[in-house]
Amino acid sequence: MIRIKLPTHKHPLYPTPWVSRCNGCPRGGGYVKDGYRCYECDFSFHKECAEATLEIHHPSHPAHPLSLVWEWRGPKSCKLCGEYLFHNIYYHCSICDFVVDTACAKNPPPNVIEYPKAHEHSLVIEKDLYHPRCTFCGGGTRDMYYYRCSLCSLNFEIRCSMLALEIDYPYHPQHPLKILTKEEHHFSDGKCLICGEELGLKVYHCSICKFTVDVGCVRDPPPLTILFPKAHEHQLNLTPRKISFDCDACGMAGDRSPYSCQQCYFMIHQSCIDLPEIINVNRHEHRLSRRLHLSPGNWECGFCHKNVDWSYGAYSCSICPNYVIHSQCAIQKNIWDKLELKGIPEESHLEPFKVIDENLICHFSHEEHYLKLNEESIISGEGIRCEACVLPIYYQAFYSCVQCNFILHKTCANLSRKKRHFSHDKALTLICGDKIEHCEMCEKYSQGFKYTDFQYFSIDVECAMLSESIIHESHPCTLYYNNNTYIKCACCNEGGYRSFSCDDCSFGLHGRCAALPKTIQHWYDEHLIFLCYNKNKRGGEYWCDICEEQIDTMIWFYTCDSCCVTFHTKCVLGDFSRFMPGRIVTYRKWRIKAMQTSPGFLPRCYICHTRRAVPFVLNLCNPQKIAASPIASPIAVAMYPTLSVFTLAIGLVITAFFFIYEATSSRKNRSLGIELATAALASVFLGFGSLFLLLASGVYV
């Protein structure tokens, strides 16, 4: 396939046999033969708009040349037709701010139409009509100019002014078509017979044959014949009628105006003419190629898991011979990355590590030291954690650095550098580091390795390990990822999207619940605790031994069979289970340190002001606030010893006076006021003396 790069668009463009709505000019509706399409942006361009000259001299603005603009520069309107230009290509004079769209630059509308087809009187262009409406088609917007008949006070859109009230339509030569309003014509389904779109306020209609088309398909009809090798090797002819057929490109049923080949009885939807030939989808790691038909056999779609008819077109993988996907499933917006890959070489595969010897590797995330493989069956508890998934090392094989404390699970060390994940349409890249990111899959913040598209999407490696179809111990059937249906989760008993569900029953799991560890160790119990599903529960009530609250029997929880204790999943994992304990990182303006708690420790939360038994807490400090209001002593440090001696001496003198006064005075002549004043002064001086003494010795209080 021809793949071209034009200055009018940032992405490569691909030829298409027609364009029904151009993103380069405001002209819309109908078909214009030959154009270009950008799959990545889902944009289409007329050939003349995409190949527009970069600079022109236009008679409507002879003073200066006009330069082509294809980037958004704020709201603009064409000075000739008044159309509002939103992300369109247009010509602009940087000196006078004169703007004209590409359609008017080539064919500017005349100021006066002496003999219009839509009206018996001459029409004059008007630029200041308030809330106009086109008399011909019923549409209209105040952003565009109109032709107006001053005698009849009627308005016409520029593109409707040359349309007749009765026409001979080449795709229905038997009878003429008359313009009718929506209330006047009688039709079967309210859609245009050519394009299948909903009919507007005015249509062209043949009452004898019940042939109805919209104004756009009359103004710019589709080509009657096309020769497009990408779709079919022979010439295709339009069949402008209502006819039931099965599209040979996608296998889906159609009900009107297909293109067909008279030599081999091939029929195809208009929308399937320019299906991409080679693509990537997020349900499969390899490229998929479009096939006109599959080999005979039973095939299942890799997305919807329904039957694929082998006699129709589909996408298949040349590396995995059993993987196919429906044509319409493959090009969905949340499945396909919008790139046509024909003519683009495949990227080379990046290995996550280099093998040094049988037990040593050099991993890309820790290139300064070698990692050694350890396959001993150990249970280390919470003390040793993997740098990638931030989960403890229990009994899994792992790699450890020969010189420092860097550790990776063996499975995490083998993670691909590039990955396609079912939750995002673009390819994701594995990055390492302590940067805190929000996982779009489980909606948790994590500190380990992430897969990201370097724009806005990121998931942690624990969620990235989930495949599009999973087999979970809690359910006998295969569960498939479903992003379009609201499903109640069997684990947390809450509803939501982004779930794994069973096609045969109502069972479903949220992505974050499907990723819950099956076994884990917690400081509250000396044994490994296991995730308890509904099918493993015994009768009676359950209470969490950590928070001492009752456990809802409809949700899953952790339990130890040896000790007969139960725990909420949130009490075992907490909110910060994917943070590395003891490590300080920066998140926005905060410096954060995750700390693991211990039995009996009930930290008080800064946000909700309550105390709870949680496995992890965050210690936060805001360096900006600390820098803005530093704490400094008003007294020089060198003065602390002198002040300590001076204040203690005065305090001792006053204390001695107090005892002398008590010894020399009788009960009758003692004054309570003198006693209180003397005691208060002695306490103040002795207190400050002790404070300065501690400060002088290096003890901060």
C-alpha cells in the first residue's frame, strides 16, 4: 500500500477511494472521489486539500500572498463563505489576518447568482443574518454566509443554492427525484438508501420506487465504479438499492448499496473498502494480516470469542496459526492502535537481560552489577521484596545482586521490554525506577516497575501480567476481559467496568481483585495465609482479627487454616502494599516514606484523624513548607552555657532565700504572697537553666 507523508498532517496518510467528510475543509456530506486517510487520528482529507499548495495568490486578497495553515491557531472563519474552521486546513494572511478555506480558495462563491436552480429569483450573498435557516435543506448555522432572495425573504446555504427542486439522478435513471420535507415523504426506515445515514429535514425522493437519498449524496454522490486493489483485484460496481447481503470482507450482514464484482460475485460494505491490511491489536503480541478468507475449519475470534466463518474475510497471525479475529472486532477504537503497518519493518525485540553464565545475568534495570539466580525454597517474609512488583520473596526463584540489595523475581526479570496489553490500544514500554505512578488497571499507586505509553497511561507489572483471558481458582470457566459491561464483582461485591467475566454465567471479577495474591504472609500470623473464596467458606460468622470488625460473607478474605483466623483483604494488604518499605521517594512536592507497622501499633491518620491497624503507613514531609518557615533559635548557640550558669545560679539563690525565709519567720508573720512569688521565680529560673543546660550539651528538647 502507498504510504505518503504530506506537510498538511503530522502522521502518514493512506489513499482511499473516496472521502465523505473532510477534516481539511468545512465541506461535509456526500462523497468526493479520491482522498487520503489517517488511521491514527481517524481523519480523512480530500485529495485537493491534502495536496494543497503551501502558498497562493488569491484574487480576493491581492495585496499579500496567503500561506497554508494546518495547525490550530484559535477560532477562525472563512472570509468568503463564513464557515467556522475548527482543525481545518486553510489559507491565512499573517499581515491582515485574512482567512479563506481550501474549498473557497479553489472555487470562491460568487457574490450574486443570477439563475440559481433552487429558486426562481436571483440570490445575493449575505454576511450578517441572525440565526438563519436554509430554506432548501432546513439546516443552518449563524457561523456561515447565506444567499438571500430579498423578494421572498428566503435563505439558502451556499452549497444548496445550485441544487434543483427536481433532478435526474444517475443512480436512479427510471424516474426523477423530487425534493421533499421529512413530513412529506414516506419511507421504510428513515435512512438514506446510498450511505445509510439518518435522513435530514429535506430529501430527494421517488414516490414510485420509494427511492430516498439525502441532499449530501445528491450533491456529492459516491463513485459508480471503483478499482481499488486493496479491497479487490477486479473493478467494483455500486448497487444502489436495498438488498440483503453478507459482506465478503467482514462477514457482517448489510441491507443496502454494496459494491459488488460481477466477475466473482464479491460483495462488500462501503465502509470495508479501505480496511487496513496489516495491523497490531492489543489482544495479541504479533502483527495480524487481513485475509480474504480462512482455511476451512472451526475458528474463534480472539476478541469476542464467537465463531468466525472461514469463508469470509478476517485478520490472522502468521506466527500463531490458530489466532484469528473478526474484521470489525480488529478495528475497534479500544483494540487497534490506528496504524497501518504495511511497508513498515517490525521493531527488533529487546531482551530484558544479557546472559553472563549459567547463573549470572546483567539486567537492563541494574546494569552496574550482575544478578545471581537463587532457586532455593525459602520464605523470607516481608523483609525481602522484588524491585519490580514490590511483593515479598516467599518461595519463588529470584535474582539477587552480587554487590547490593537489588532483588528481582525470576518471572519479573523475564518481563518483556515492550508489551501489548488489553487495557490500552498502544504498545507499552517497561520502565524502572522509584517514581510513583497510578495504575490505570487496579487504580492503586505503585513504586515498582511500570508499563507506560509515555503519555498518560501506566500500569504496574502485577496487572500487566494478567492476560486477556484468565483461569481463576474461584470459578471453573475461563474469564475474559470485558470493558463495556457493568459487572458485579464476586470478590468485593461492588459493581464496575474493567472486569473479567464469564460468557456463560454472571460471574465477574474486577481487575484489581483478580490480581490479589493467592497466598501472603502477615505479621499477625506466623503461617502463610490464603485467599478464601465463596466456595471455600464454612457456615457462621467471620470476624477480622486485625480491625476486630465483622467480615461480610459476600466478600473474599484471607484466612489461616492452622490458626482459624480471618482477615479483611484491605487489612492485610492496605493502601500502600505496592510501596517499597523504608525507601524515600519524591512525589510531586512531597517526600514519601512507606513504613511497615507492627502488632499493637495503631497509627493516627493525618487525613481522617482516626487510629487503625494497617500494614503500611506513609510518612510525608513537604520540603516547600519547611523551607518557607524554617525553625531557628532566637538565641545564639554559643550563649547556651553562659545562660545556663547564670539562670541556674539565680534560681538557686532564690531557692536559698525561700528556705531561709521559712526557717526564720514564724507562722504568724509569714506572708503567703511572698512564699508564692519566691517559689514561682525559683521555678522559672531553674527551668530555663535546665533547658539551656540540655541545649548546651547537645540534647534537643
